[in-house]
Amino acid sequence: MPFINDVLEQNREVNAQQNYAQAASQQRLSTSRFVFEPKVVMQHLRARIIGQEAALGEIENMLNVVKADFSSLERPLSVTLMLGSTGVGKTETVRLISEAIYGRPDAFCRIDMNTLAQEHYAAALTGAPPGYVGSKEGTTLFDIEAIQGSFSKPGIVLFDELEKASTEVIRSLLNVLDSGTLTLSSGSKTIDFKNSLIFMTSNVGARQAQSALNYFSRLPKPAQRLCERLAEQWGKSPKHQVENALHQQFDPEFLNRIDRILHYQPVDQHWLDALIDIELDKLNSRLRKQGRQVSLDASTRALLSRQHRVRFGARDLARKFRTQLEPVLARFILEHPEQQQLHLCVKNRQLSVMAHPVDS
């Protein structure tokens, strides 16, 4: 079956290219070669990424330009750098875009830059130079198929935790961001990124920004607003802190090749209820395979929200689901495998599972 599906997909691609070429020859190109719909992608993103409307608005602009299909043929379709502390949704954004376009969240080339901390690790991207072991094979970490995408779908590339890579590794990306090509050191192969959406993430400056936010949060509300305005005027706001750290970390010629630099905001208490809904939906999607569903009462939500650590973002809440909620739920399921409708509440300050929701 996988082989048949591959053949069908190839036939669809060939037909799409032929139809596109025919329309071009008749000068009646009214549609894009790309089959994804920006509105559908954005609905998927906004359902899962909470509190980042400014960043999502820029991503929507980017997707509209790509869909309109008049991007330069001499560079990648887009280059986006996403900044912010851990757990704010940067990497999740790329997964969701992949899921919306390809139907699965891992249909992209991911390079974890924290594994490339030494200068000689640049060869992991560009291949070994001539005369070195492996030079003839042209071995590289890049997933070429995921990078190049197809005629009707863009490739997606993620360089995760950019600030942890060595300077030499970062410099090896300059041609990729500028001309959309990377020629391996052996000269035997060139990787084409011109049909790619390139994303990069970094938490550079996040610690300084969080320190400023922590200071503001301890002040009375009127003083807090005044200090925030003054910090903005004096270039000391959390956003300025991040931008200053960014320019200290990376060379101007690298930053100048980036189309969009997006600032993801810390996930504070205001968004916790929405995040709980998202984590609950993820849990229920897994339980649904067993014919089960779980609901939470207000006391359980309050317990999960207690002592939320802003610096860890949504991951802190996901961790509470895994370590506090799921063990209790698992024990109940193992003891009562016949029960399908489950309800979590707090009794005697402990999480407890009931077989049916109770009236509040």
C-alpha cells in the first residue's frame, strides 16, 4: 500500500505541473501551484498556539505571500527567526505548519543546533572536505527530500536552538539563507533550498528579558505600567533586551539574510486555562483510541495552575499533566478497564478519578 500511495502522489504531482505549465503558456495563471490554504493552516495554529497573536500574524503574512506564488526564484521561499524563552510555542509552530500542510507533524527537516557546538561540526552540514573520510559519499545531516518538498508543497526546514551552534556552523548557513543553495565541501552535490520555508529558533536574551519581567511583576500596577513605558523609551524593555543579545550573538551579515524576526511572549497565568484545554484535548485524542474520555473539574484546573513557572512556559503545564494527572488516571484505568467516561477532581487535596462526572 505505501508503494501504491507513493505512485498516486507522484501522478498528482505530474498532473499539477502539467496543468500549471499549460495555464502559464496561455497566460491565465489564476491559482497558485501550492495546494495548502493559509486560512486552514492559521486556524490550526491559532487553535494550539496561545498568546502569540503578533507572531502568528507575521506567519500568516508569510504564508499568503508563498501561496500567491510570486516569490523570488533565487532564494528560499521565506526565512523566519523565532525568539523567546522555552515552552512558548516556537518549535510547536513548525510542527503544526507541517501537520497542516503534509498531514503529519514530523514532515520537515530538523537540525538540532545544540549538537553542533564545535567548529569542526560544520562538516555535519556541509560534508567532509576533499581528502577526508566520507568526502566522496557527500554525507550530511540534511533530509534532502523534506527540504525540497514538491511542486505543490513547500519543503520545511527547522534549525532549532540556533544560539548553541558554533560560529563556523552558523556561517556555513549564509549561502543557504542568501541564495537557497548549499554545495557540499566535496563539490559532489548541491542541496536546493529554493522551495523551502526555513525556520530558526533561539532563546537568546530570554533570561535577561525574564529578569526584567519578574522585576516589573513585583511592582504595584500603576508603578508597573510607568516602569514599562520608561523601559521602552530608554531601550531597556524585555524586547530590547532580546534584540541587544541577538546582535551580540550573531554577525550582521547573518541577521541581514533573515526575512522576519518574531518575538514570542512568555506564557503567563492569563493563558493557563486555555493551555489546560489544549493539553486535555491532546490527552483525550490519545484516550479516544481506547474508547475513553476524561474531563476535569474546577478544582483539578486550579491544582494544575498552582505555582505555574512562567520561565518554563507551556512545557511546565504539560509536565504536570504527565507527572501529576496521568499516573492517577493510569492507575484507575488499570483497576477499572471497563470504565470509559472518566472525571478528575480533587479530594482531600489529592487528585481522584470518578467513573462519571458529578454535579457541581
